[in-house]
Amino acid sequence: MDGNGGVIDGGRPYDWGRASGAYARYRDIYPPEFYQVLLERGLCTAGQRVLDVGTGTGVLPRALYAHGARFTGTDPAPEQIAQARRLAAEAGMDIPFFCQKAEESGFPPGSFQVVTACQCFCYFDHHRAAPRLRRVLEPGGFLALLYLAWLPEEDPIAAASEALVLRYNPHWTGRGERRRPIPVPQVYFRFFEEVESLVFDLAVPFTRESWNGRMHACRGVGASLSPAEEAAFDREHRALLEELAPPAFSIRHYGALRLLRARAH
């Protein structure tokens, strides 16, 4: 189930830990313009205490580390946290990472000025997450929800790759993305007020290798297919890209930001 009560992928099990290797290598794809929407709003900047929930391999904290915020990252998958710690250590970054769900955050009240949630919000149990995320924020602090998705109806390479995923995982619900604001369940507005909702276009650069890796790092492939299925997908997808894609190309995406402010108690 997703956090809105819908069934993800027809109920097929998925495990982000299984995709953590591909995630570490191929999911750090966000262009500077994606992060700029936070920086332009004074978020994740020098001196701020920022909690990144659903951090995965720590992509967002590592990308914005140089701007001076004091990041903490959490994720429920221990394999993802292990990769996050490794990548941060290799880059000489002091970022504490903890294995925990957003709904079970144990930080003291008011610990953070900003909470970010990138590509993970749909997985939350929202009735549990909303009060917990408000609790760890100081009054007036910000909850920044971010999302990035390719546009298969506008990009032929994305469309062909997506069609292949669906051959192996027909009930994958990550398909068919169109531009849309990030949906926020009503429960959040008991604890937060709306500040801004933004949708914007991005062209994300890839090579055949990195786009193939990006597809392995999606829920419909690396997190859910059996090893034999994933190997077969890899062979077919590489052949498809040899035929369809130049060595380097861009994929049309859209990005989205939903910014909420913590209400006073």
C-alpha cells in the first residue's frame, strides 16, 4: 500500500534495499536547477538544521552539503543507509544517517528548521507521519516535498524504456507520469500551512549506461524483479538503447516542490 491507501504495483512486493547498489551508482541524477528551488527559498543553507527523511543513499544531503546546512538523513532500508554512510565518508562529509521510518522519527521536539522529503512522500503512512514531522520541526519551520519524474508521453526513449518495464512488471504503478503538483493529504493541514506549490520542466542528461542504470534503480525493476528477470531486462534494455538512443542524450522530466510551514502548537 502507499501512504494514501492505494495499492502500489498491484501488491507486488518491493524492497529498496535490493536496489541500493544501483541506487548509489545511478540515482544521483538531479540537475542543479532541481536543487535551486530550495536554495532560492533560503532552504538548506548555511547554519540550518535539516532532516532529510527517506534519504535513500543520501543524495540530497550530499548534493547540498557545500551550502553549509547541518544535515541528518533517515531511511527505513539499512542497505540504503549503509550506502549513504559510505558515500558521505568517501566525500569527506560529516552527515549522520539513521535507519528509521519518517513515521517513527525519535528526534526531540523542535530539532530541525527544515525537513525535506524527496521521491519518498507517497510511501508514508500520512496519519502517523504528519504529526511526527511537525513535532521534529520548530514552529515556523518548513516541510519541503520534492519530486522528479520522466515524461513518457513527451520523450521517446523514456516511453520505450517504460514499456519494457511493463513487460516484466505489468502492474508497476510508476508508469505514465504527467506534470502534476505533489498531492498532500488533508491531515497535514492540521499541522502545517501551505506556502507554495511549484511544477517545472527539466532536461536530465544521460548516457546509455547511466540511463540503463537509472532504470535498474527504479521500483519496477531493481526493487522488485527476481535476479533472473532483472538480468533478462538488462539484456533487452541495453539492446533497445543501442538501437534507439545516441551515446549521450537528455530525458525530459518535470520537477515539483510542495512547501509547507509548521503551525504554532
